Amino acid sequence: MTDTTRYDRAARQLKVLSQALDSGRLGPVRRLVNTLSPAEIGNLLESLPPDKRLMVWGFVDAEDDGEVLLHVGDEVRENLIQDMEPQELVAAAESLDLDDLAELMEDLPDHLVEQVLKSMDRENRERLERVLSFPEDTAGRLMNPDVVTVRADVTVDVVLRYLRMRGELPDGTDHLYVVSRHRQYLGRVALTALLTADTEEPLNTLVDTEQPAIDATAPREEVAHQFADQDWVSAPVVDENNVLLGRITIDDVIDIIREQAEHQVLTAAGLDEDEDLFSPVRRAARRRALWLGLNLLTAFLASWVIGRFEAVLQQVVACAVLMPIVASMGGIAGTQVLTLMVRALALGQVGHGNTARLLRKEVLVALLNGLLWALFVGATAMAVYRDARLALAFAAALIVNLFAAALCGVMIPLLLRRMRIDPALAGGVILTTVTDCFGFASFLGLSTWLLVR
């Protein structure tokens, strides 16, 4: 299914749901909700205002409550949890895998956390507490401790009989993990290899020792990169002593990748990826006020730069018409470079070894584009205003600002990263300020030098 088809389907579902709720016909609402997956229900809930959202939430099958809560943002999840009875929350939590339960536990009130823990058997409670002991953004928090382990000193027949005795395997199991007597990770055995091997064959002949285990303290972003680079479906997680703790599956990694994409898009506009689409007006206004205030300060700075050239603006009105073009071209060029840099930094593609060459490449690209478009805008200004000196100032300022945009597009993310500031969050504001101020100053400065006597 293409993105367009998926979005069209979601839009149709939202339309049908809204019309049914507005008309008071709850039967179609119940039927529609029962046909959707937990992820689709979560998307619909986020698309509805709070009053309609709670009505639809009431029609969700109790068995799906936990999964749906995992597919909505933190703010929406918090509101839904507040509307649930304690016994409903405990039941929803019990239906989840341990890695998903660990994520949900962060949003549950303390007294409900205690109830959930008390409802679990000792083994699962200890597993959950082990997962929760790791920092939120690490592999240890992502892992599911429910894994199937075997010893290498047995035959295939012994393993097959063991699996039949278990009766079922954890979801997403594609490998069995081979461990030592002290549960240290030694390798993995593919289920496909196990099912096609001779029953009397020793298991150690099927063990794949090539896949490295993931350290439980590894950052989530590193886990996502490893899965993407190695095309893994699942991967073992170990502690500092190489003791097997659990596994991470591809569905968890897809969630990380989606969250990273949302983070980059929304933080570039100063927004929180977990903000409710229909959050209260006062709360949304308070969150965005700081960002707007910061942009206002940068606008005042650009205005101050323009004010320093009031004389040339009074004498040559054409400057006021042309100067936004210089700033806009610089802003677009800089944003292109900044976007590439933020992505490259997130993927670990930029470091000390290639920064200088990358900077040189972007500067040359900017100069080439600057020369190309300087000829065009200079000719246009000449044709419109019949003033060679104005056309020269306009063209030269464009080249200068594109050069500055390329320089800043590369250096600003690197400097922010060194200062431990997210480039996706602050880079755009700083870059826009620089290109605006530099564009205005270069064009008006050159115009003052060439035109004002």
C-alpha cells in the first residue's frame, strides 16, 4: 500500500467516524473500530477532538487497550489513562509483552504500577524490573527478555523435542540463542536451519557466531543504525559480561526510526513530537511562545541591520524591493545544506576526517550556483531598473550570501553538536538569522558603496 493510498484511507475513516459521531449513530462507530488494527485506532484517536476521542475509546476492545495506548503520543496517552478505571489499566498492562509494558509503565500512576507488579508472577516481575533498570533511550529498555535459549552440546532432535514441549514461541522468533552454562551468549541458530537439518546432527554445527550482540547500554539510535546496516530481523542484547538479557525485534526498531523522523520534522519548528493535535489552547500557546519570542528577537536583529542603511533605502527605493530576494535565496540554500548536515550527523556520516572536504564541496556548490543565478538576477535588475551599478550590487550580494549560507549550513550543526544542542532544534533559527542579516548587510552595503554619493 502506497503512502497516498494509506493517507486517503485514514482520511476516509476519519470522515466516516466524525459523521457517525455527529449524527449520534454509534453502531457504525463500533463496527469501524472493530475492523482496525491498534495502530490505526491510535492514529484515529489522535485525529479526534478530546470529547469524540473518549467516545471512540470506549468502543475499543479491552484486549487491544494496551496496544492502542502504545500507538498514541504521550499527551494523548495521559488523557486516555485518566479516563480508565484502575482494573482496566491493570488488565491492559497484563496483555502486553514485557518490552511494551516497560514503555507503558512510565505513564502509569505509582499506585497502579504497584498493582501491575503484584499481578505478575515472580519471574516476569524480575524481568520487567531488569528492563526498567536501564535508561529510557538504551537497548536495555527496548529489549524483550522473553527469549528461547539452547545449549550447543545437544543434537537437533533434542532441541526440536524441547520446542514441542514449550508449545509456543515468543512473537517474532526467527532464531534460537545459544548460551553457555552461565548464560553467556555464544551465537544463534536459525529456525529454518533447525527444521531442515538432520535430527541427529549436533547443534554446534548450525551455530552462527557472526552476528554480534548489542550492548544493553547502547543508545537507541545506534541500535537502529545496526539493524538498518545489517538487515537484522532480531538481535540479542547482552550485559557487560556478555550474559544474554533479551532480544530486540524489527518492530521496535521501526518505531525508533519513525520517532526520529517525527523528531527532526517537528523540532525544526520548535514543536514537541508528543504534543496532542488538540491540546488545550493555553498549553499549546505557552509551548510555542518561547519559540516565537526567539524568532522575534532574530527579526529585530535583521531589522536593525536594515536600519543601519536607511540612507541608501531613502535614495534608492529599488533596494527595498530587491533585498528580500537576496535574503530568501540565502535562506533556501542554507536550509538545503543544513538539512543534509542534520541527517548526516544523525547517521554518523560526518566527523573530523571529512569535515574539511565536505565544507569545500558545499562552498564550491554555492559559488557555482551563485554565479549562475547572479547572472540571471543581475540581468533582470538591469532590464527593469536600467542601472548597472544596482544590478552589480544585486548580483554580487547574491553570490556573497550563498557563500555565507553554505559556510553556516555546514558549521552551525557541527558547533551545536559540540555544544550538545540538537541541531534539528536550533539550527534553523540561527541559520535564518545569519542569512537574513548577511543578505541585507551585503546588498545594502554594496549598494551604499556603489550608489550613494
